[in-house]
Amino acid sequence: MAEQTGADSAAAAEQLALLLSSANLGSEGGTNGAWLTQTDILTTDNLDFEGVLNGGGGRQGKAGISQQQREADPFLDSAQELESVYSSHMSSAQDIMSSMHSQEPNLFLSTDPNNINAAGGHGDGPCDPAPRSLSASLAHDAIGEAGTSAGASHRSGGPNARDGAQASPRKAQRGQGYRRLWQQVTKVSKGQKLQDNLGLAFSDMTVEDLLKIVLKLAPQESAVEAIKQGLVYLDSSATAALLKELAKQGYLKRAVEIFDWLRSLAPGDELSSLCDLYTYTTMISQCGSHQQLRRALELVAEMRSRGIDCNVHTYSALMNVCIKANELDLAQDVYKQMLEEGCSPNLVTYNILIDVYVKRCQWEEAVRVLDTLEKQGIQAEVRTYNTVISACNKSGQPEQALKVYEKMLAAGVKPSATTYTALISAYGKKGQVEKALDIFRDMIRRGCERNVITYSSLISACEKAGRWEMALELFSKMHKENCKPNVVTYNSLIAACSHGGHWEKASELFEQMQTQGCKPDSITYCGLITAYERGGQWRRALKAFEQMQSQGCHPDAAVFNSLMEVLWQSGVLLAQAKALQLWTLANRSGHFRIYTNSKQDSNVLQYSTVAFTSGAAVVTVVRWVSELKNKLLKDGAGFFRDKVVFTLHKSKQNRSEQPSARIFEAVSLLLAGNASPFAMHLFDQTITLEAASPQLTAWLRSAAFNDFVHIQQSQQLKRISLDLLLSEDVAIAARCIEAFSAVKRYEQVFSINPALCNQALLAQRPQIVALALKYGAAFGLKDDTIYDALQLFDRVSCSGGHINVAAWPLMLCSCLLLAARQVEAPAMWPPLEQVTLLTGFGTDVMVAMERNVLLWLGHDISTISPMRVIQLYLERLGHYLPDFKGIDRITKDLQTLVLKVACSPVVGLRPSLVGAAALVVVRRARGMVPAWPSVLQTMTDYASNDGELAACVMHMEALMQQ
């Protein structure tokens, strides 16, 4: 019987020990206020309260976290760290029981820290801290923040000395809960279990248990009613852990609900003491997540009104809230107040202060903080150095960033991937890609793992330096290291290919990123559209723009400028009409706004806007003068005052921006070619248009102005849908490209060697052309046929045959008849009798000459004249459209110019080159921008600045002056 009684007593004692352990009975036994102030880490992003117990050997308590882990992640989560600490100090329930037998029960249950020490809770005593669950770790997650300063101040009698005193009433209140539990324990009899008589359902609840209860509540249920009984068994640090964990899991409103209820309790309530330094600091830190700065300030005021002194962690938390609310001045004010109150900053505080300087781009101040840490004997961590390097980076000071890096190495702090990435980014922004590569190589040499951010930064550096090949090489290396690229990586690659003029590769990367499951963002589409713009791919740019909108990505000013550029520079009338439509969309989105800057008493009507591509500037000017015409019709000439001034400003530098000189040239060409009265000036990157009102209003009423804005007013072009526009241009492009391929084949087969040309015939070139026009008109031939005949005549002249120079009129007549049979319908061929009658040549002579011409031509009378090539160019640009034919301003000019070229003593020029040069000269003279459209450059491979085309243009411009 005695044995049974002893066994029951032992079982009850063991049950009691386990219950006391699960109820956090030993939570105070492991603290004793002995927190290590220098090991407290408060991260600015997640304000975790970390403290390390001094149980079992002071700083030795961190043994659970390896040095390698700390170097890899200096912001190790506090819950993980404390779990590791406690696991290294675990003891069995039997150890606790043996300690109980060696001490009086009331001494073991005491909440006095000194008594706990006496009971062997610390130092060399036989009793180590009890085993801890995750809930215990979560509880001490909060203790670490407030306990670090509070415990130390209590011992030293500093400004926070009352923190320790405040804990005693709460410990007593919590002890009342355990006394109630003890009353239930004494009622357990043989054959019963504790829970059979347990009247308090929350007596064995942990922080995790209460957390689960709250998370399972329906939205309309009260969290306070659900857990308020369980709060009796928590101290303020555990309550702070509960509140913080709720916020972490996305239940901040529940945390606020519980905390605000605790704040509302009367001072004498047993739970009112839960609102102390720990819980207030926790809730202040949570304000930062939602920029609830006002609430944070009010909580600090409430702390002061309750006599709760703020500690270093409270001030640090408040500073962090200020930063997230972008109140940088206030953050610095809080820091100054902290110093005035005698509260010493810790490493976390200095880290936050550096964050302020980073946002202000005050790299000098950030560097000075490092010096302050060194003077105070505080070891800066890798995060500190990284943040200072970031400050130098953002301020465009890569050399200073490198100095901080060297200081970091000298201090024995191992750089992280973030360190190297910041340095690479710093050099990349300065275009010093080789130095960025040196940093990358040093990173490899030191064995630091490269991640996607590192590669993305280096690829971005290559992009800014125009090293697109290197960017692609790094991308390949990235794949070999099994480093998966992200959207930032692809964005930098696409931009690099764009800068390199490789729109095909940019398009390929765009398709690849989607195949890899990487969703494009606004920056992706911006880079892609810019690549298409530089490649002259206006249809692809429009498709990308439509896809961008369908994906919910909002185009910025750079996108609209690039679109205006590629559409207008194409020269295609349909594309230019679309540019005018998109300008309206951009204007409604806040871009290309035209502002009136005139004062009431000024005699000048002033306008201004921003555009940073020539295409966007031209479209804007067209829309502006159209609006001026509307104002003239509505308000009369008096609206314009004495003078009208329009200013085109430069924007902030961006990827689409063009030199002001290029924009100035395009707008000047546009206005001068359309007989506008505007005088233009370029000064300090600003373009100004000025015109006297009388001349301006006269121009707005002229036919020249109507021609100028014809595309803007074309109703047919306005109604055309995007799908129809694209399909129409695809069909035209295919047809014209095929035709131009035939032109190139002709030029390769029938090239004319000027060195073989008969010089006597060259001397009579004007007479030959005049006679050709005369005969052609007499025979009823089309102008195109006459120019074809001249092409045949040149082939014969340069064939090297034995030509009787005196017989050139007969030879010319034969070429006209052969050209007519080649291109005209049989019904249009002139009868031989009519030819002999008009020319006076005998039939036999004509037949003999035709035989000789065919012999000299090798019996191949294929011919393509410059005029036919010009018609092909105009068709590609859309001049066949009915809306344009009525105001065709350039065909006659082109015929006149080609005729002058034909009369000049220059032969052997390819028809495609002559046609291109003639089109450039006439379009430039008529103010048609661009003079050489991008679609024609793509189709012909002729660039306006190429030597051959440029020389031909100069020759024709000289002929135009004659």
C-alpha cells in the first residue's frame, strides 16, 4: 500500500513538473535579466526581438547557431536562434524534480530573479533551464528586445531601471493563475486525472495553442473572448510573441484587437500589466508594415503617460516606422531624442540610421556611421557594410563603395553575395564594366556563391556599357551554374540587345522568358518596344504595345516616345496615322501634355511640352498646329496676341532619349518644307518655335497647311482598325519586297560599266533625253516606258559595240519601240508606218538598227528604270491610298528630278540607288519626315548616311539648284 502511494505521489509529481514546464513556469528561471546587449539584433525589415540567455555560460548560449550559419545569414530568425539556444540547455523532468527535492517548493515557484538564482537556475547550480518548446522561443523572441536594455538598466540603475520593477507585479499576477491551478492539483484523488478537475481550460495553453485558436476564428468572432482566460498564464514577453506571430501570419488586425483591449483595461485589472515595454514595442514595430506612423507615435505617447520608459529597441522600432512612411526627417528627430534621453544606440539603431542616409543619398554620412561604430567598439556586421556600400552606389560613388569594401575585409567581416552585387551595380551604373567584372572574378576567387541578383547586376552593367555580347556570355554561364534567371535578368538582356541593335535576339529572349514561366513586366515591354524601334519594326512594336496593355502593364513616357518614333520614322502612312491616334491615348494618360504659360498682360502666347524622340516631337507639333487651327476658327485671330512661342523641353534622361540636335533637325525639316512661318532656335537642349501672329494665321488658312495636316484629318485612316492596318501592311510589304528582289537581280545581271560608255554620246546627253521625250509623246508612250527606253539606250552605249555615233537618234528610236513591246500592251504599240512617218527613218533602216540593238543587248531587253523603282518605294509607303492620291505633292517633283539626272553626264548608277536618292531629296525639300523612311532602309539596305547613297543625294541636290 505504501509502495502504491509512493508511486502515485511520484506520478503526480512528474505530471506537475511537465505541466509547469509546458505552462512556461521556468521562463523566468532562464533570464535573470542577464541579457547581452551587444548580441541583440533588431532588423529594420522585421524588427525581431532577439536576446540570448546567459544561462549555462553567458555568451556560450549561442553555441546552437554555427558561425557558418551566421555568416551566411546575419539576420537569422530569432525564433530559430532561441530554439537552438534552448535545445542546447535541455534537461529532463527528473532533473527538475531533483531540484525541487533540494529546494523548498515556494522557493522554486518564486518569481524573484534572485531566488531563481538561488534555486540553481543559473551559473554552476545543478539545475539548467527546463526544455523549451517553440512557444517558449517565441515568448523570448520578445524578451530579447526589451530585456536586453531593460535588464541591464535594472542592474545598473540607468534610465530604464523601472523596467525590472514593472515585471514583478505581472509575475505576481501570473502566479495567481498557477495558484488556482495548484488548487485543482490538490483535488486530484486516486484514479483521477488532472483534467477531470481542471476548471481552467487555458491552464496548460502555450503561445502556439492560443495562436491556433485565434487563427481558427471566424471573422465575426472575438479574439479577445476566445483567449482572454489563457492570457492569465502568459507574461508580457509571451504576449508580445503572440501579437508578433499573429502579425507575421497576416492577422495584424487580430493582434491590434487583442492589444487594444489590453490597453483599455483598468490599471487594477490582473491583465493590465501585459501592456508594458515588450508589448508596446512589438506593436510599434508592426506599425511600420502598413505605414501607420501616427498610431506608432500615439503608442509612444501612451507609454510615456503610463510611465514606461522607451528603450533602445523602442526608439529603433519607431525610427524604422518613420523610414517606411518616408518621414526621414522625423526618423532623425527620434534618433536625436533618443540620445538626449541618455539611451545609447546599438548596432540595430545605427543600421537604421544608415538606411536613412541611403534614402537621402548621403553617402558621406553613411560612411561616418561606420567610423562611429569603430570608435564605440561596436563590430559592424555584413549588413551594415552592405548598406553603406549601397549608399555609395546610389550616389554614383563606386570608388567610395570599393573603399568601404576594403574596410570590411580589413575588419574581418566576410562579404556576402549582396556585397559583391552592390559593388557590381555601382560600377555598372558608371559604365565601368571591366571593374564590375573584376569584382565578379574576386567573388569567384573567394568562393562566394553567385545568385540571380549578382548575374542580373553584372548583365545590367554590360547593358549600360553597350556590351551585349558579354551580357549573353554571362547569361550562358548563368545557365551552366544552374542559376535560374528572373524577370530582372531578362529585362537587362533585352535592353542590352536593344542597345546593340539586335531586335531579333531581344524578341527571342522575350519568347524564351515566357516559355520558362517568367512573366514579363512593364520594364520588359519597354525594352522590347525600344528594341523594335531601333530595328524599325513598327508592326512588332505595335503588337508588343497591345500585348502590354492586355497584360495590365501601364506604358510610361518612354514607351510612348519609342512608339511615336518607330511609327513615324517608318514613313508608312498607315503607321503615321496610328502614331497620331496613339498620341491622343498618351495625352489622356498624362504624357505629351501641352501647357499654356502665358501671362494675362503678355503679348506673347506661350506653349510648352516634353518630347524626347524626333518622332514624338513631330507628332506633337502636328497635333499642336491642328489645335491652333481650331482655335483660329473658334476664337479668331485675336486669340494669338502678337506672337506665338512653342517650347520643346528635354525630360529626365532615359533609355529612349535622343540628342536635341536630332530632334531639332526633324522639326526644322517638317516646318520649313511646309512653308510655315516659324523660326526655330536650339539653346541649352531646349527647342523653341516662334512666329508672328499675322504670318501664322495666314499659314493656318493656306492650302499648304491643309496638305501638312492631311494625315491628321484623314477620316479613312482614323477608322482603320489595328488588325486591318497590320494585315494590310503585311500584304503590301510582301508584294514590294518580292518586286524589289527582282530589281536587285536585274541590277546584278545588267550592271552598266561607265568606263565603256561612248564619250561622244555622253556629250550629247541632254539632246538624247529631249528627243526621247519627243518621240515618246509622239508614239503615245507612258513616261515610265520612255525612261525604260533610256535605260536600254544606256546599256547599248556601254556594251562596247561598234556604234555609229551619228546614228544615235535611230538607235534611240529602236530602244523606244523595244521598251514599248516589253512593258506596254500590244494595243499600245505604235504601228511601224506611224513611226516611219514621224521620224523619217526608212523601214529597212529601222529593222537593221533593231537587229543591231538586240545583238548588242544579247537579245535580252529586260529593263527597270529609276521611275519604276520610285513607284515601288511609294507603294511601300502607302501612297496608293485614295486619301493620299488627291494631294500627291511629290510625284511631279520626282519626275522632274529624275529627268535632270537622266540629262546629266552620269550613267551607270543603279536604278534602285537613283530612285532612293531622288526620294530622299524630294521628301526633304517637301518637309516629309523622315526623308528616308525606315521601311525602305530595311527593304533596300540603303542607309541615308551610307557613302554611296549620300554621294548620289549630294549630286541630285546640286542638280536641283541648277
